[in-house]
Amino acid sequence: MHANFLDPFQSRPSLVHSLDARVKVVLVVAFILTSALTPTGAWPIYVMLIAVIFSAEIVSELGLAFYMKRALLAIPFVLAALPVLFTIPGPSLLSLPFGLQLTQPGLERFISVALKSWISIQAAVLLASTTPFPDILVALRALRLPRLLVAIIGLMWRYLFVMVDETLRLLRARSARSATAANPALRPGGKLTWRARVAGGMAGSLFLRSLERSDRIYNAMLARGYDGEIHSLPVPAVPPSAWAALTFGLLLLAFIIAIGRLIY
């Protein structure tokens, strides 16, 4: 089993896939900012944002179910917002033990945070699923992001796969050294304390292996002329069709922000 299963990119002959990576990065960032700037309780605006992201997902030809499963990444952000249910003052909707009061403003804020997180995660998944990661790095450099920041993002992503491969090798080694009981109800290996001790040793071994391997990789990169940036061929100019898509997308998002500010 190889770590390539972590790569989210899914190749399709869709309009979203063929769109210039620089345009997609700008539109996704603008969409996330639009979602963040949407006022609390502006439900029609949220419906408009959901309609926009759903339309893009349908055009990408990957299917809504593909994005729905990956949008579950928003759950930690939603759970982090749970305290707002009880900490924002306002009319009480429900009394709970320990003196907690579920308030209407708290509930509106919580649902708004949940929707913003869910919508933003879908936009990020859309970008990652329709754009190869090297193209995203090239787009970030073309948009004048700091060279060091882009280099850190690129190396972190590339060597995440190396660390996963190391982890899989350690797990295979542990399985090969763990006895299997005749009783299928018994799990291979020792007791829970033994498993915890082995897991701690594996974590330490993984850290040492990663540290040593990073030194070897960095020295090899320096020997091959690495100067802090991954060089690529010159980036071509943005085609007129991509400019048109960028203009339309930014105008649409600006319209949504203006409607939200005027009504709410």
C-alpha cells in the first residue's frame, strides 16, 4: 500500500479542471473570504453560496457525493464552535443542566459557523480535487506569495507521503512480529499496555527516521543546486477565457457580499 492514496487530485475532462490554476486559486480564496464576511443569520446569502459551490462541483464532473464525504473535514471546526450556543446572551430557547442556557443568538451563530466551515471546506476540496498540486504551487508563486512560504508548503506536501510510507513499513514490521492466536476473538499481539509501549517506540522510531531522512534529502537537494525554490518552465499568460471566468466569478461574489451588507 503506497501513500499516493492521500493525493486528492481526480483527473476529469471538465471545464473546472481545464481552468487556469491561478484563476482557480484566486476564485477559491475570494469565495472563502465571501463566506467569512457573510453576516450571521443571513440565510438567503448562505443559500446563494451553496448554489454557487454546488454548481461548480457539478461542472467538475466528480459528483456531489464525492464532495459531501470530504466536507466532513469541517466537523472539528463545528465542534470548536459549540460553546457559542451557551455563551452569547439573548432569549433562552432551552434550559440545560449546570445552568446552561441555549440562546437564540447562540444557535444562529453556531449554525452560521457550521455553514461557513462546510462551504469553505468544499471550496478547498474543489480546488485540490481539480488541480494538480504542482500547478497550485506554480500558481501561488505567480500570485507573488513569498518564496519561502511556497517552498515550505511544497516540501511539507511532498514529504508527507514519505512519512506515511515510513509509517506503513513500521506497521508491517509490527504485524510480522506479532503472533496470531488460534481464537479469532483475540487480537494479535499483547495486552493494551504492550500495544501502548510498542506504539510509543514506533513513534520515536518514526521521528528519528524522519529526521535522518530529511537531512539526507536536504543534502541531496543542495548537491543538485537547490536554492530555496522549485524551478519550473515559464508560466504562460492567462488566456482570455480564464480572464472572463475570473471577472465573472469576482463580480458574482462581490454582488453576493453587497446583497448581504444591504439586507443584513
